Amino acid sequence: MATTKQPAMSPSDLPVSVVLDRITGPRRAEAEELLALHAEVSGAEPVVWAGRIFGFGEYEYRYESGHGGRAPLLGFATNSSKHTIYLPNHFAERWTDLMPGLGKYQASKACLYVTRLAHVDVGLLRVMLERSLAETRAAFG
């Protein structure tokens, strides 16, 4: 009997503590701070997605092409060099009221990269997470 492969981006039963324990140095405490912030904003407990992403809540999406899947409402991942915070597409271009005051970061289409949490305004980061949550809920229910 064939088994169906889980999509790469799906929640897992991997304990949050296992992924957190992979994080060392000062980013460990920062990851714990990000866990608390995301949980507070989302009202959800963290779940590990794709073996490394801390996800909070969940929604289903479907594009006009028919492609669809599941994703966390809010999420981030931490590695040895940075924190990657997942936000809506083109957030940096659309949220021009927030980006200038945020601090030291890099951005891509849907990711905010932060080397050290101390280098950004965590209050503005909270506003970004709140805005992200509201936009995602409005778009996907």
C-alpha cells in the first residue's frame, strides 16, 4: 500500500523544545522572546512546521491556479545567523509607515530577516505581527 507523502510545509508532532534546543548562544533567548511575542499576538500555542518553523495558528489557501495548502497564521524560524519572520507578500513595500523605524533588518518578498532582536524595535515588530495576522485572516478567513 502506497503512503501519501506529507507536504513539506505541514505541522508536525515534533516538540517545540526539540527545535528550541537546536538554537544556541544569544539567539536562544531571542527565540524564546519571539515565541512569547508570536503566542501573545496570535493567541495560539506554537507548533513545529517543516521540522524547523515555529507556527502559530493555521489557515488554508488556494490560488487561482488550483495550487493550495496549509500555512501558519504567524511564524518564524531561527538559525545560527538570523531570525526569519514570515509576513505577507510585499510587506516592506506596503508597510512604509512601519519599516523606517524598525531598525536593522533585511527583507525579501515575504520574510523579515533580523540578525539580533536587540537591533529592532520590538514594539514595531508586534505591530507588524498584528497587521500580518489581520491581513491573513481577512484574505483567507
